[in-house]
Amino acid sequence: MTFKLDGLRTGPAQVWGSVRLVPLIRDEPVPHLRLHRKVYQEPVSIVDVGDAYYVSFVPHAFVAAWSDGDQMPAASYGTRLLERDAEEALPRMAVRTVRRMARKAGKDRLRFLPLHLAVEGYLALHFGGPEIVWEEWARKAVAQGLSPRCEEAYLGLQVRGLEDALRIFEIHPGQCGVMVYVADALASAFAVPHPDDYRALHATLVEDLFGELIYTYGLLGAPAGDLSARIDDTEVRSLEDLRTAAEIQQEEWASFHDGVMAGQLFDEDGSRQVVQHLHGFELTRFLPSFALDGENHIGEAITDAEGRVAYLKSFRLSDAQVRRGYLLRRLAEHDWRLSATAAALGADEAALVLRLERAGFGYLLRQDVLDRYRAQRRAT
């Protein structure tokens, strides 16, 4: 997957305990697109899904506004940009309430919850479930696929030190985004089109979602590494020499950060799904390869016609989420055939079925199939 932070450059980092914030700076704002925050007084939102209710705390939403045209954008299943009365049916899971996660906020505005469904439905968006009706899979799994509402995350308020860091750290001139690290583990990336947007949304990071690894690192208080620059004073003879040395250190830091610290944000073996284009902007969802030995980030991005990243929001998956994604990826690679998947993993079918059950996917299999393989495992 080829995807870079075009239009953004890395600024000097600031450290508070285990939290490191790396600013993303623009030389000029991205025109024709703005984001601002919408705060809701109601502490809880309830979505009627027919035979049940989905209850969700909604701390804030983002509003994307266009500066030209009279079209009203809309959204469905994560962040979506749609023309009014669009007839084309975009790929979606058969869940009828996902459109309600976004609201029209005017003729040129769209309200959406950042990464709300990207986190909850990251597996359902990537894997639709068994496409062939193998005898082992439950009828519900074939008809409806995976349920998206089964993920857990922590609010930024629960990540130790993050709130203090956001309150204390300086916002740089031209800053339009930030990379958040906890104990030098990349937690999330966030970028917006305009510096004023970032100033308005800077504090919302404490209401963002973070994975179990980031929460644990913050709880342990593991300190961030010392990455401060060193200038050889023996080579400095004037202010011009000092300025040149400082610029070299800034370039070296940016290169190190982009290539090493943030090098796995966009997985080369992952997938990039272009949702669609609207008013010269392209909405993209990116997913990792679910490799068990590396970082795995999901996210959404909006780029303009020149390829500049106007909006970016990412979430680092926990180890448990990666393991679930890995299992589904291997199943999808083998057309959801248990025997072929088990052989590829070097295991028998019983071990694979029990592994799926431990990962929370037991509901995809028929109950008699689960019982049979449990009995086989107990007998060995």
C-alpha cells in the first residue's frame, strides 16, 4: 500500500513523561475543506435498530464543510462522502443503522464520528464472512457476516499523562496535526486541513480512542527515550553556523521520525480502499496486513486532487485485535475452508476451531460443529 503524509512535514517533538507528541506542520492550508468540532449536551445516544437498541456515548463529532457547490454530502458505515440522491449502492455490510452514525449538518456540511465505525467494524469492513456455504459455518454467519459491535478501546482521558501533555505542550505555528506516542509506541496520527481547525480540535484527543497496548504503557509510566539533538559546538563559529547546524538536526530528526518511528503507520502489505471522490477530495480507508510481529494501524484519510492529506485519523490495534484479524485473513485466503486453513497454519481442524472460539468467533460456527471438535480435543 503506497500512502504518504504528503503536504505535511514533521516538527520538533515535545515529551511529558511517557507521552511524546510530534507536530505535523503545513506550509499552507488545504483549501476548500474545513473541520470543526460539534459538542453534544446529551451524554448518551441511543440508536433504534428495530428489535434492539444500540447505546453509545458520543463525546464529540467532526464536521467536514465544503466551500463550493450546493451538494449535500452524506455518510454511511464509517466516514463516507456522497452526493445528494446518489443512486449507486456502495459496498456495505447488511446493518441498517450505520447511516445514523453521520448526520447532515447543512447544505455544505457533514457531521461524522471520527473512527467510530472504523474501530468497531474494522473486521467486518475487511471480511464479509463466508461466501461459500461450507457445512461448518452457521446460517447466520453466511447470511449476515461478522458483527461489528464487539471491540473495546480506552478514552484518551484514561491514558496516563496524555491530558497533561495536551494542556502543557505548545501548538506550533502552522501545526495541522500530531503523531501521538506513548513510551515511543505510535498510538495514533491525526491531521486536519487548516491550523485553525487543529487549534479547535487539539483538546479532542483526550476523547479519542486508544488501544489496550497504549493504555498499558501509559499505566506503567514507561519513560519516552531521549532523542534530543546534539550540536558539535566546536564546529560553530557564528550565528549562521549555529542556524545551519540546527537546520541539519531538524532535517535528520524528521527523516528519522518518518522512516523509523512512524515507518509502520501505512503497512506496505496492507490494503487501501478508496471509498469515492467528491468535490475534488478522495476518501480512503486503510487497513493493515495483520502481521503478528509488527504494528498494525487502521484509519481513514481524505486527500485532495494534488494528493495532499487533508484529514487523517488512525488507531493502533491491540495484539488481540491483530490475532483476530490474522485468523480471518487466513480464512479468507483459503475461501473460508477450515481444512485448507488449518493445513496452512500447520494445525488440525479441531485446533483451528478452538482457536476461533477463543478469539470470539465461535458464533460463526454451527453449535454441533463446535461440540464435535471440543469432544475431539478432550479425547486427545
